[in-house]
Amino acid sequence: MKLVILTICFKFGHTLFAYGTEARDTDANDIAHINFTSDFPFYGGKYTSVAIQRDGFVVFNNPLVKSADDLRDVNNVTIASICPWVLPVTKVIMYYRLTEAEDEVCTYLAGVSRDHLFLDVDTPFNPRYALVVTWIAYGSGLSDDGSTKKNVFQLVIATDTVQSLAVMWYEQMEWISIKDVIVGTEDVQKLPEDVHIGTIAGFFKGDGQTHELLPISMSKNVFSIMKDTNVDVPGQYIFSYTEQEVV
């Protein structure tokens, strides 16, 4: 399995797709369960639903509440999931919506596919729907100075029922937690070498073995996700799926 870098310029730059009241999203601060209008292909499987989890990831075909603890052992994850930014949160607002083919999100993704041919060149990618999820995760009351820090990031998954892709966008990333202590962007490099950083971003097939993690996962370079990219725009990443790998 491999993760292939794509060089694509997004016209949206550092700005996420619209979310919240402006986008007529549904909001939640706990699990949210969505049934797809048609099957969503992922790692060779076909899925009919997804559960949005407060700890920064989505799980396919499993309506139960999951947490960062369920992904702690990355070599033994048994839930099919896409994970833009996984860590335990104390307070979160999640916005989400399931769009139709005519929506600007689907139209834009179809255009990106045509322009850059990173999916099957013989099968134009015209998404039947897309799920847009935005997390606003707060880290407050745990840091020494009592300050409030905020992470704002977005996951978009779309499919034409044969091919599918995911977009991860990171707009404002200010904190991770280490043993219930909030650690900010300026302090993470000061952590002792033996401190385990559990924050991860990536994909899990759910078979207990197959997965692909972004390089920043579980490292002191975790906040570089804001400046790194595989699409020529800092903080933005796009991936497509084959039956056995993320590309």
C-alpha cells in the first residue's frame, strides 16, 4: 500500500468550504450518524453509512460511539475509518451536510478530477454526493495559563459510487493533548523525547492491519500539517482510493 503525492492547486486556498449557518449545516457536539444515498466505496468495501465522531474522525457502517482510544494501536484498528485529526477533545462543535450532485462541492471536485486526471481517466468523476464535515475542537481549562485554544479542520468525502476521494483541509490548528495537558504549537518541540504524541491523521481499512498515516502522525512535527501539503496549497490534501490503497 502507498500514499501518492498529487500536485494540484485549489482555488479555495486556505479557506475551507462554507460551513455552519452559512452552509445550512446540521450541528452536533456528539456522534452524528448519516445514511448515504448510495454505497460509498472505500478500500474495496461498499459502505452504506458513516458515523461522525467527536474525536476527529469518521467510521463506516458502525453507529456506535468511538473515541481516540479505539485508534491508539494503529496496527490493530478494526473499524473502517478516515481520520483527519484524531485526539481526545473536551469540547467540540461538528458541522456536517450531505450534498447532492449539483452542489458546488461536487461540481468543484468533478472539475478537479477532469483537470488533473488522478482518478480513472476512462471514467469521468462526477460525484453523486459528498459529505462535508467540519470540526471546531476546543482545548480549554487544561493548559497552565487557562487559555482556550482551537482546532478548525474539514473532511470532504465524495463518490460516484465507483470511485471516491477524500479532501482534508486544516485551517487553524493550535493544540494537542498530552496526559490531559494542552500543548500548543510553540511548546510541542519542547516536550521530552520519551513523551508519546498520539495525534494521528490517515486511513484505516478496518481489517486490523491495512492503514496509511500522514507523516505528521504521532510526531513532534504534528503542527506542520498547516504548512505541508500534497496539493501545492499549505494545509490542504486530497486522496483517492483503489481497492487496496490510498493514492
